[in-house]
Amino acid sequence: MACNSSQVQEALGSLLTVFKAAAASTPGDKSTLDRDELRALIRCQLPFLSDKKDFEEEFEKFFQCMEDTHGSNVDFKEFMCLLATIVMCSDCRPSN
Ligand SMILES: [Ca+2]
């Protein structure tokens, strides 16, 4: 494997930038995503998910589960776990 690029480093930087912007987009805790911030981030960044007709129902189920186990806000670590789960459960990789 050639190591002549920093794709992972650049991807992580992009994820952190998107997370921070979304986390600070409404009043409240600027270091975590509340329900509305996470919904808006998914709608903007992951339309293949939010375009599904049962998105709202599935989102509410997910967020209720999050609230029950981790509290009402999503921190960066939880966000990364969510993304990893989405990747494992979906075919969202770009084709090339
Ligand atoms: Ca926030």
C-alpha cells in the first residue's frame, strides 16, 4: 500500500469541522449535537439517509435510544460511532 496521501487525516479533519459547525448552530451546548442539530446535519450531509421515507421515524427511534443510554446530546465520539454504524449498515461509499 502506497502511503503518499493523507486521505484519512483529511477525512477526520472534515468530520470534526462539520461536527463543530453543527454543534454550535443553535443556542445551547456548543460541543455536542442536540436532536435538531443532528437531524439538520444528517439532512445536509447524508441525504441518502434523510431522503428515505421512514427517516423521521427511524431518526426518532435512534435518538430516543441515545437519550436512554447516553443522555440527550451526542458528543464527537458518539457521532463517530454513529458514522461507523452507518457505513457498516449502508452502501454509502462513493463509487470510483
Ligand atoms: Ca449544540
